[in-house]
Amino acid sequence: MVRLDFRILHVKDKLMAVKKTYVVLSSKGGVGKSTLSSLLAFYAAERGASAGLVDLDFTNPSTHIVLGVDPREVRYVEEKGIFPALVGKLRYVTPAAFTRDSPLPLRGENVSRALFELISILRLDGLDYLFIDTPPGMSDEHMDIVYRLGEVVKPVVVTTPSPLSVSSVRKMISLLRESGLREIFLVENMGGGGLADVFKEPGITYLGYVPFYPGFDNCIGSLENVRRCPLRSFFESIVDKLVSEG
Amino acid sequence: MVHEWSLAEALLRYVASVYGPRIKTLKLRVGVLQSIDKEVLLFSIRELAGLYNVSLGDVVLEDEEAVFKCNRCGYEWSFNPGDLGEEVRESIHFLPEAVFAYTRCPRCGSRDFKVVKGRGLEVAEVVPG
């Protein structure tokens, strides 16, 4: 009897067809991964790129909250797979649409199965930039992405200037390097640019920073809020760097 | 064409890559949890075999009952997605793990259970040649 996950090659094909796939990671919680992945993807799309966002935080998806999308209203068009929903110009997929935003408790192997199932049925045709949001930590989603899909994705590691966060992501970066990922992008969130020197190392590209802003909750929750966010230029500067990298 | 096509695409891609372009028998288990339309799946497999230049002999599809086991109290039960509403069934069709959002152990009420069998499409046997 053979028990095989036959989806892996197909998933790789799908991601290879996208010009660039960025997986937004951080081993530390609360550093702004979901906000960053949502806003980078949304602003990239607003600037005319064909951009998508897939939320792979199965047990606690939150990108829909950032974008002000009611997951109960999301409908995917089905045609030889499923097309992401359109949010403004952004092509968007959240697992919350399949759970109607109910709690989804998953043990490890179920996370892996869900990850490969979801990507394997997605229609990503014509996408230039795909951003993948992930949960905090270094667990199932990360292991699958790093060890099985590492050759077709580019990691964007997020950290705040807090020593707790910096120490934590250093371990993650070390693991990413160990697994053969030679090109690692880094974003400093809620900071002032000080980490540019801290992470000045071969193989790490510092993409920029987003400053701390006490009114940040007004930057999320609806597309209007996202469009009018006073920090937009900081995110767009990061988008520019990603778009221009080779 | 529904998403059985993408399942068939993944399957053909894998089978051709691992076993080569000549397959005598392809035996698949179709777990009932995912409510896969077997007729559409079979049609998609045959169509894609032509597109991918895979010579495909017999394709055998076997239904597999969905069985869950509670990690808390050990209770094991058979799950019938037909008992669910259309919208929920469709969500589980796309993402079988969504079942954890809609189902609890009938004995103790826990959501901590495992899918013992019958999740979705699986390769049971491939005979090249």
C-alpha cells in the first residue's frame, strides 16, 4: 500500500509560475507579519502589479481583518481550481472563507495537508507577485515552506527592534540559511531604521522599516483606511525594493 | 469544470514524474469527506493524461469511508458529509481540514479529533508498464 502526498510537485509548479513568491515569516509573534504581508500585497496591486495574497495562518488567519473583508462574504470562482477573490485589485485567498471565521483547531499533520491542498487548487495564473502570510513560530507551515518549497519562495523575515524579537529572528535566519535559503529579506517593523546595521550581513537584504505609529489601527479594517494610511509610503518603499530586486 | 480538475492535474503530474509516462493501472482511494465527484475526476484524469502524453490503462476509484477518532475520549465514529449543509460541504470539498471548524466528537464534544481515513484523494497503487 502506498501513501503519498501527490500534491507537492504540482504546488511547486504553481508557485514557479508566479514571477516572485514572498513568504512573510517571523519566529516572534506580534511583530506585524499579517499587517505587513497584507499591506505590501495590497499596495503592490494598487500600483498596477498583478499581486496576490494567500493567508496560510490556518488556525488564526487575520489578513481579512487588516483588509476589512468579511470572510463569510468571500466567494471563490471555480474553474479547473479556484480563482482568488478580488479585494480592490488584489487577488486574495483566506482559509477563513472556508470556515466562515469559526475557530479551526488543527494538529500538525492537518496543517501540512491543508497547506498543500489549498495551494494545489489555487489558480495563480498571471500573477507577478504573491505574498504568503504565515503564523508566528517555526512550526509546520514553516517547515513545509522552507524544506519542501524553499527553492520556489523567497523569505521576508519581519522583526521589531526589540531585543526579544531580534534574538528570536536570528535563530530563524540561521535555520533558513541552514536549509539552503541564501537570499533572505528583512523588514524592521515599528522601528526607526536602526536594524539596517545590525543585520548588515552577506545574504540578508534589509528592505527598510515601518515606524511605530500609535494610530495604526486606523490604517487597517477597511480598504479606505488602508489606502489613506499615513505610513503608506514606508510600505511602498519596501514594495519598490522587492519589485526591483532581480 | 470544477476543482476535481486541479486534483487530477496534481495527480497526473506526480504519477508521470515518479512512475514514467506508461501506467498500466492507477488505483485511487476517494475519501468521502471531500465529496469528490468521481465521474468528473475520472474525466479530468483521462483528459489530462492525453495532454501530458501519459499512456494510462485502468483507473480504479475506490470509495473510502470517513472515520474520525477523538483524541480526548478515544471515541471513533463514521462521518457522513451528506449530513452537512450545502455551503459547509462545499467548504470541506475545497479544504477538507475545514471539517475541524464544523464538527465535534459526538460523545465528549471535543474538537480535538483525527481523521483516521477517508479524507480525500489518495494514491493507493500505481502499476507502471
